[in-house]
Amino acid sequence: MCNNNNNDSKCIAEILKVICILQQNANCNECCLETCDRGFLGNSTNCVSCNTRPIMLYTCSGNGTNPWTMPTTRENVVCGDTGVTCSSVFRIEKIDDNCATFRVLAANPDTETSALIPYIATNSFFTMNLNCVCALKCLNDTYVECI
């Protein structure tokens, strides 16, 4: 699937499109299975407090076992460097054909609210060719401030 141009990653792109639309609308209107492409955010169709379906990406270069990580800042730093905070949790912001832009989410440092709001939005973004993605993991829907 990796590094080719025959649209093998179309299923991932389609799921990301659904997630992106749901997040843009943040509207609950149907009941589905607990899958990445269920038609609402949150635990039920009555939920209106969720605005994000956090995801983790697994790439072919990581052998599909290690999640993709990115720095939580816009500075020119590399994950793995001493003192650099990185995250493997993202929010889909835009998708165009087989190319997607993600926002890096960071763990909420406020221990009083982290149980209800586990992630905070960062100002760190990256764009990825979905031909590089071999797996996608959806985390529990949540609310992220400053989106």
C-alpha cells in the first residue's frame, strides 16, 4: 500500500472525510456502531458537547506498529530530541483527495479538567499524503477548546 499511486489508501481517506465533516458540523443526527465512521460525535446521538474525534496514525515507515508523532510546537524541532514535547494524537482539519492536514493535540496539563477534556489544541499542523498511512486508530470523542 505504501509509496504507490494506485489509491490503496482510499478507505482511510474516506473515513477521514467523514470525521472531518462531523467535526465541522458537530451535529448529532444518527445512531451507528462504535466505529471511526459512525455518524455522530460522542457517546450517543443526544451528545452535542463533542467537537473532535481524536485519531492516531500508523505509517508504513513505522511498520504499522509505532504511531506517528509530531512536535506540539511550530518550532523547527524533531521528536526524540531532548526537551521536545511530541504527541501521537491528532485532529483532522482538512482533506483534499489523498492529502490531509492534521492539528497536533497535546495532553491536557490541567489535572483538574484532564478527565473531562483530555486534549488541548496546539498551533502545530502537518500535512500528510495518505498513501503513507497504513492504519488509523480512533480515540474517544471529546471536546477540544480553541478549535
